[in-house]
Amino acid sequence: MVFRFYSSQLSQATRSLALWVFVGGLVLMGFGLLTILLRDVFIFIVAGLFFVAGLVVMSWGVRLLIAALRMGRRPRQAGPGAYRENVSVRIDSQP
């Protein structure tokens, strides 16, 4: 039976970090073992991930290009009778 008379948050954080590092190491070892055993399947999975990542990056590039082109344009000029909400025009007469 263990009695703990103190509560150390730093000790708990260190244990939690050590657990996550240990699990991360196990995951990396598992990926390494899968790479050795299932080399062809792993290559197709990684190639698919790179392909999808390339598509995502290209779509963001197109979106940024379209946004940049829209920023460079001047707004359309409306006719003299165009309605503007919440706009009042004051004309001061000059003597």
C-alpha cells in the first residue's frame, strides 16, 4: 500500500509525457515493421497520400490565385441612378 502525501503536477506531467513518447516509439516501430513486411502495399499508400496532398496544395494555389486576381480589379462602376443603402449626399452651396 502506497501513501502519497503530496501532489506533484510536474511528476504527473512527466509520466504522461513519458507514456506518449513510449507509445510514439511503438507506433514508429510498427510502421517500420509494416514497411519491411508489406513493402508494396506501403508504397501505394504513401504514394496515394502524396497524390492527395498534391491535389490539396494545388486547390489552395488556385484559390489564392483567384483571390489575388479579384483584389487587383477595380469595382464595377454603377450608373448615375444606382441605389445605395444608407448613403446620403450633401451638396454645400458655395457663395
